[in-house]
Amino acid sequence: MATATARFLRDLSTDPAALEALANEAKEFALELGALRHTEGSPEVVTYAPFTLFPTPVPRDAFHQALEVQSHFNVLMDKISQDPRFLEDTLASTIEADDFTARLFDILKRVEKEGRTQSIVLGINRSDYMFEQSDDGTSRLKQVEINTIAAGAFGVSDNIPVIHRHILRLVGLGDQCQSIPDCNSTAGIARALAKAWQLYGQKEAVILFHVENLHFVSFNHRNLQEMLRKRGISFMRKNFESVYESGRLDSDKRLFIDGVEVAVVFHRDGFMPHHYTEKGWEAKLMMERSLAVKCPDISTHLAGTKKVQQELARPGVLEKFFPDQPQVVEQIRATFTGLYTLDMCPEGDQTVAMALDSPGNFVLKPQREGGGNNFYEDNIVRILEEVKGDARRAAYILMERIRPKVEHNVLLRRGLPIKLTPVAAELGVFGAYVRNGGEMVLNEVLGHIMRTKGIDYEDGGISRVAMYDNLIHY
Ligand code: ADP
Ligand code: MG
């Protein structure tokens, strides 16, 4: 039982010297395995990636529920991306209120008008969940959001089960190791990228990693790039600026960068407003208009917005995408929590009243990705009081606040004191699909990652800083 680890941790926390020694062993092992991160912008100064000393207990059923629903989320994201009318209707109010979404949408309009050049579609997404604590003590899977572009954090996380098993063996809990599932999403991401590259059908063409930072390769990308290299696929890494400077489209709209043809663009940047300069917008448009397979393309990027998530939770909307599959609808809907529109309509007025009445029960989310943007408690009141009377409020959605099951763990991060801390875990499940025209040629559940945050009352209760973690079944 996973509670054995919880008991052990509680006892260990009364022996600071033993706890410190175990934490040091875990950190050293992480360094040896290459579970690293760069520090403060230096290519050669590294430390271990932040992680938890022990795995987090998660009910086996909830974990499998998340894995099983993922192939349906893959299909759903793909269907939404093929429905420009749905995107336009759903995002209409957001576009009015939010310049960033409006500019992304302009790119979609432009591409739709020109006619899409590429019928190969590659989607790599990550659906994120928390485990909600029910009154009866059980925990239920609840979706936080689905990321169609900001779907990172693979790579380093593959090492965490190895570290956790090592720690459990060291403390005499080796029998628990079998309850820790492997993390191996990187291999699946490589498979999906390779499939799209192969369908593009040009052996000399490369995969472009569109990244923010050119100075060093994130450790999360290093393994993936090696996996591609082993398959005989070359890649290049460019940021918006360098795509703008050295990219061009030929008369067939094939994308060339530094004279090399690009088969697949893997966007690891471009989901936050500050990622873009005017040259960045130009570069995004050029890539989008090109024949290269985009991961994600602009419509899939927009399918991952919080406004779309809110629309999907409305009665009857999932049914439109899965007309004859009530079981699929049920499986997807079972992961949803309350999501409410703030559009200028009676329903939106009700949302405002409900949020002002009990702000503690909700999270106010602007149309942003990438962390640190949401509002809680008094900030919900402050913002809604300011925007409730006009269309600015449509830049947000309101979401029921998930009350996560609280566990205790030791968070290992350079400079952080070693102590037992209340934490909440978040599960992410990676999915990938490749569509070639009308045919889905790959639809895979690639695996999971776990990240755990301290409960420190800074961000409405949960810290913004996530530690790599893994789960242990019970
Ligand atoms: P982002 O696109 O910025 O990652 P998320 O929707 O994932 O936005 O929210 C960021 C974080 O806020 C989540 O990782 C989670 O810790 C917390 N959070 C988001 N939605 C909820 C919710 N409904 N209830 C409780 N916490 C939430
Ligand atoms: Mg998120």
C-alpha cells in the first residue's frame, strides 16, 4: 500500500539528519542520471531539476481513467481544429476583449482564406488533472486544462520513477517499486514527430524545433533530439527572430531555413504574448502558411484555449463532436468540472453574480497559457468589480475551484530547506495523433507526467513552482 510510504515519510521527518542524508542521495542520483536544469541563463552551470523525494499516492482507477480518456481527447482536439466555424463562434467574444487571441485568430483567417497547404496534421497535447478530494475521502480525477501548444515538461520526468524506486529500495520499501509506473512519453513524442516527418516524404528535410532560447538545449529536448537522430532525422533549433531572418517560402510554399527544407515545425514557443515581437508575428505567419507540418497548426493551437474548454462543458456541445458515441461523451465529461462563460449575456451576468457571491469557490482565468495567470479569492472580486459592466469581462472564463487531495512530501530544489511539506499533485497525460487527409494514421496515449506543488498560500493556496514527481498506485 502506498500509505506505507506516507507512514515512512512521517517517521523520517522526526529524524532530520536521516532525512537530509536521504535527500542528498536523491539529489546526487538525479545529477548522475542527468535530471538537470540550467541555472540563471548559463549554458554550463546546472543543478538538478526540482523534484519530490517520494512518489505521490494516486488511486489506480483515477490514473487509468486519465490514460483511457486521452485517445478521445486526441480526436476531440482534432475535430475542433477542423471546425473553423466552431472556433470563430466560440472565440468571437474573446477576440473582442483580448488582443493576443485576436492576432492568433487573424493568422487562422489568413490561412483559411488562402487555403490550407498541408493535409498532414500532427497534434501533441497534454491533458492536465488534479485529484479532487471528495467528502467520503476518495479522490476524483478533474481536468484542469488541455494544452495543445504549451505541452512541455517531458524528458526529465522520465527519470523520476528511476530515482523514486532507488529511494524506496534504500529505505527498505523495495516491494513498493512495482506500484510506480514508468514514465516514457519522450519516446512516443519522437514516434509521432517521426511519423509526420515520414509522411512529408522528403528525406533531406528536417524537423524544426521552434524554441525561445537558442543559447542552450533544454534537457527536456536533448533525449528527444537523440531519438530523432537515431531514426536518421535531422533537426534544427531556431527562435522567431532567426526564422524571420533566415526563412523563406518557395513558389510551392515549401519552408526553407538557411536553405534547408523543413518538414515539421515543432512549436515550443509562441503561446504567450511576450514571446512575440513584430518579427515574431511575421515568422509565425510564414511557418503557418508553409507546406511544413505544424505541431500545432494555428487551429489546433486555438482549440487549446480556455474559452474552447469552457464551451465544451456546455450541454450538448460534446455531443456535436461525437454524435453517435454517448459513451465517449460521458467519458470526457466525467473529467470536467464547472466552467462558466463571462460573455455579455444573461448567463454571463449570472456567472459574475455567482463569483462575487463566493469567490473562494472559483478560479478566474484570462485567455493565457504557461502558468501564473489565474486569479483567486480577493483578486477575483477586484477584477470582476472593474470589468463586470462591459465586454472586457469576456477576456476571462470562470472555473470551479478544484480542492486537491493534500499529501505530504519533501520538495527538493536547490536552496530549499529539507522538510515535510503539504503538497498537491497534478497529473498530465500526453497524447499524440497524426492525420493524413481524412485518415487518422496514429492516435496514441504516450504516457504521463506528475508534477507536485507546495501548498503555501501564495497563489490562492497552491505554489506556482512545480516539482517533478511520479505516482505510486494504491
Ligand atoms: P496555464 O495555462 O497558465 O497553465 P492552468 O489552467 O493550467 O493555466 O492553471 C495554472 C495552475 O493553476 C494549475 O496548474 C493549477 O495548479 C491551478 N489551477 C487551475 N485551475 C484550477 C482549478 N479549477 N482549481 C484549482 N486550481 C486550479
Ligand atoms: Mg497549465
